[in-house]
Amino acid sequence: MRTIEQILRESKTIAVVGLSGNPERTSFGVAKALQHYGYKIIPVNPNETEVLGEKAYAHLSDVPVPIDIVNVFRRADQTPPIAAEAVAVGAKALWLQLGIENEDAKRIAEAGGLDVVMDHCIMVEHRKLRL
């Protein structure tokens, strides 16, 4: 498994599942920071059409480009199907945000060859590493 630093250095495209267009939501602030750091952000939320100037998609399977990281802002009990979809689309890593852990999702993703990070904020980790 790659380290957090390797995952962040080697990735370019991050699909953010649960990304809200509401600037007061944590997902919005984190995605905006990731954009600022140079990552291509892909919003995945059936309730949005566009977030941060990027077209939103209802499902990971609708995204027309390769995905490096699937960054998840959903409740822990909703993550196993997201992990399965991340495997199906050929993502390289599943990242469950701070406060989100699910062993079934981890098992699914790892069995599909994905690196898994749980209970860590991707923005905080990026800042800590000063990438």
C-alpha cells in the first residue's frame, strides 16, 4: 500500500463523493482547497449540476475520465457501495474523510487493489506534508 504522501503526490484527479455546492459545507471548503493545490476536482452528487466550476455527476460510473482518488463525504454506513463503485471504475485510492471509517468498505476497496485511507482529512494531510 502506498503512503498518504505517495497517494497525494501521484494523484491528479479527485472525485469528491457528496460534494455540496453550499460554501458553508466542509466538503466545499476541502474541494476548493484541493483545486487550489492543483488537483482536478470532480463533484459526485446527484443533487448538484455544477460545483466549483466543475460539472457534477450522479455516480462515479458516470464520470468520463480516469479517477485517482475517490474522496468520500458520506456517512460510514453508506461507504461500502461507494467502495465497490470505486473498484468498478478503476480508481486508485479510496479516501474516507475525517470521522468516517468502515471496515467493509476498506475490505472491498483493498480486495479491488485500491489504497485506502480512513478517518483523515485529505486537505489537512496535504497541508501537513507541505506538498
